[in-house]
Amino acid sequence: MALMALGLLAGCSGSQPTEAVEEKYIPVEVEVASKKTLINTAILSGKISSETDVSVVPKIPGKVEFVNVKVGDAVHKGEVLFTLETTDMNNNYQLAEARYQTSKDQWEAAKTSLERTKVLAAEKIANAQKTLANTKALFDAGAASKVQLDQAELGLKELESSFAGQIEQLSVQASDSSLKLAEVQLTQAREALDNATVTAPVDGVVSQVNVQVGNMASSAQAAIGLTNSSTLYSSLSVAENLVNRLKKDQVVKVTVPSASEKSFVGTIDYISPASDPQTRLYPVKITLDNPEGLIKPGMFAKVELATDEKADVMAVKSEAVVLKNEKTIVYVVQDDKAVSKEVTTGLDTGVDIEIVKGLAQGDKVIIKGQTLVDEGHKVKVVGGEES
């Protein structure tokens, strides 16, 4: 046992020899027992991914005329990414527009003619009906022959049949089916022309450009890749002994060494209810904001998860607790002597340990030198909270 000797000299008069009085003590450092918040953490690694990765493809195939972006460019929703050649599309649109106008003119003319024919038919048929009625009256009075009556009846029937045919033909011409078809073709031609300009569907950063001027672009391959890095996430694999200690919406500390020395705030967004059958680990998703754009997809993150937490509990440094004679004890300083106290411990973070029973707030607990002392040993506080 290491001891420190403190020599106290008693002064005597004259040249008589002095008598040395030696007092032995053990130097210790102490911590005052107090209430603390204890947090146990686990640090896991995960890869950063984007919440929104978008592959942009043209809605129609065509030859690329102009590319407006390069990898790394920040773009906003609606911003032009690239355009396709539109010569053929313009020609198709002009033809479709001409066909639509012709169909519209024909429809309007047929509609006008139909209305005019209906009016004329009504007038002539009314006159023929009146003639037939008069002829029948004369026939009944013996003033008209049977031949005259038959001619009047035949004239009405022929007139009705003739106008019915005309009206039917004009009704077909006045139908808007042809006009609607021409309108659909015009709309398709206009959409094709509009689709020749490919725009960003979301805000983001250009992550890949797979088109070149003069080459063909189609929906078979992503032309432009966009990444929205304002909100990112990290995927973790958590062991079964930790997963039940986590909660959705729990705030976590995230560090990305390649992005910044400072830490970022993340949130547990998802905890899988089942483990991965291959790894037997539970997938956990952590979302984190990236307002400054420092974090990039593909970087690796360290996520600090609080697995246990106790607030306002009596605690001391973990090393203060020692095991002697199968008892868990700490030593406190009372009247410059080491006094052992049997304690019951709780949560141990590796730095601080909870004392459930056995200590009072304000006790001076030995945290250095505790393995050198025994009950009643003389001690001197040389460091710690009371030096």
C-alpha cells in the first residue's frame, strides 16, 4: 500500500535535538454525491442516402438539341434540363392545326345548312299537308278525282322522304365526332411539342447526365438524375438487445466526419418490426435535415443512439464503486478518514453509475485512491471537487 508521509516538526529551544512526529495518510480525490441525468448510448454506422432520388426521362423519344445542366448543378422544379429537336413536331402541329380548323369550318357550315334545311322542310311539308287536306275535302265533295287525291298523298310522302334524307346527311356532317377527332390530334401534337422541353419535376441537385447533343433520348434510360439532399436519411442495422430501447421520433446525434466536424440532429423515422432474415438485425431509418447542403448521399455517418436514460438520480463516477468481500461499496471521507458504505447500484454508463441506495447527497465519495484505502484509514483530499 502506497503511503505518503507528512513530517511535522516540533520546535525546541536552543540546540537540543528535535523529535519528529510522523503522520501517515493516503492521498485521495473525491466527488460530491449529487443528482445527475444518466444516458447510455450506442454508436452505429450507416450510409447516407437521399430521401428523393429522381430519374428524369423524356415522355417522347427524340434527338437531343440542347442540354442545359451539368452534374452538380442545383435546379428548381420546372427548370429546363434539356430539349429535343422540334422541326418534325412543329410540322405535325401545323398540319394538325390546319386539319382542326378545316373540320371546324365544315362542322359549322354543316350545322348552319342543317338548321336551314329543317326550316325549309317544315314549311314545304306544311304546305303539302294543307294541299292534301284540301284535295281530300274536294274529293269527298266530288269535286276532285281519285287520281288528284293520290297525287297529293304521293307528293307529301316524297317530300317528307326527300327532306328526311337531306336532314340525315346534314346531321352526319354536322356531328362533332370528326371535329373531336381533329381536336384530339391537335392536342397530341401540342403535347408532343411541349414534351420536347424536359424540365425538373422537383427541386434538387443534378447527380447524373446521360444525354448529349445530337444523340437520341428515350424512356429506355434515365436522361438526368436528380437528388434532393435537403432531407437525407441513414439506414442502420440494430441488434435485438437494442432495438426495443429505441422509439420512433426519438432525437439522435449524427456525425458525418467527411462533411463537418460539428454534429447534426437526426430523428428516428422508422423501426422495422421484423429482423432481416440474413443478418438477424433490425433495419432502422434515421432522417436528418441538411439545410447547408454539407452532407452528400453516399457519405458514412456515425449515429449516437440513447438506449437508456434516467434523469435526476443519485450518481457518482463509475470507478468509485468497488467490490470487497462480495459487497458493493464506495468509500466516503468523514473526519479525514475513509468510511465504507455498502450501496445498491443501477444504470452504469461507463462514466457515471446510479446509486439506488446507500449514499446521501453531499457525501464526499473517493474516486481516486479508493483501491488503496480500507475502513478507517487516514486520508487527505488532494484533488477532485474538494482539494
